[in-house]
Amino acid sequence: MGETIVAKDIVAEDRGVEAPAPELAADAPAAPVIARDDGFSAEDWHAPFDALADLTEAGAAAVDVPSDADPAALAGRLDAARIIRVDFPSFSDGRGFTIARRLREMGYTGRLRARGVIADQYAMARRSGFDEVEVAPQLAARQPEDQWLARAQWRANDYQARLRG
């Protein structure tokens, strides 16, 4: 865990160029972990995700939604979805936040998971409608649970709520 991430690695990730993955510490998770308001937990969804582009009219229990998707493509199929995972291809791509908000406005009440956000974006993910974040092992090694928990009080740190009193 003593590895230093330099700016060129972050820029490379932002441009879609794969930066070298840091070596994982012996105690680092080998599989993605799920970040929620109470910290990290093991993955508890073990069925495969179906790509949005491959859905039939009946829908699917687990759907992968790319960041450039129109949530309207899920209209009429939300009841079948128990979990929807929205991809963030880079931490500078915020389209997934809009997708989450629109899915909630369309009436989706199931699990909504973000994949690809960083700890600094956790509060925004929760405010926009996500229930949880899928954290890759390399990211969990660089941003351990305490960094995610520091943002778990997302309701208390909402400037709009503070302005309303």
C-alpha cells in the first residue's frame, strides 16, 4: 500500500488510457468491494448482469447501463430489474449521475449501483440516487474504507440543506 500514484497515472486514466495497476497489498481485496454508508462489504449479487443493448422486452434482473445510455431505454422494463449498475468510464465523466437521477424519477426503486466513481464522488452518487458503489480492488487499495466512510454522512454535508436551515 506504500505506492504513490503520480499525476501522469491519473491523467492517463482520465483519457481512457489504461494506467499501470498498482500492486495490491497482501490484505487488499481480490474482488470488487461494495461501498455503502456503513463501509465496505463483500459482493452480494452473484448473478450475471445483462448489457442494456442486449435486453429483451421482458427486461432482466440485473442490467449494466453504459454512461452514454438513455435511461428511457429501460422504460417498461424497470419492474424486472432488481439491480441496475451504471458505468462511469472515468472519474471525470458525470453522466452516470444524471442517469441515476432519471431512473429514480422514472420510478425505479430497486438497487442502483455505480461502478467507476472515486471516494470523493461518493456523496454525489448517493445524492443522485445510487444505493452503493462497486469499488475495484486497485481503487480499494488506493482509497481504503476510511476514505469512503468519511463521505458517508452525505445528508449532513449537503450545502442546500444547510441553507434551508
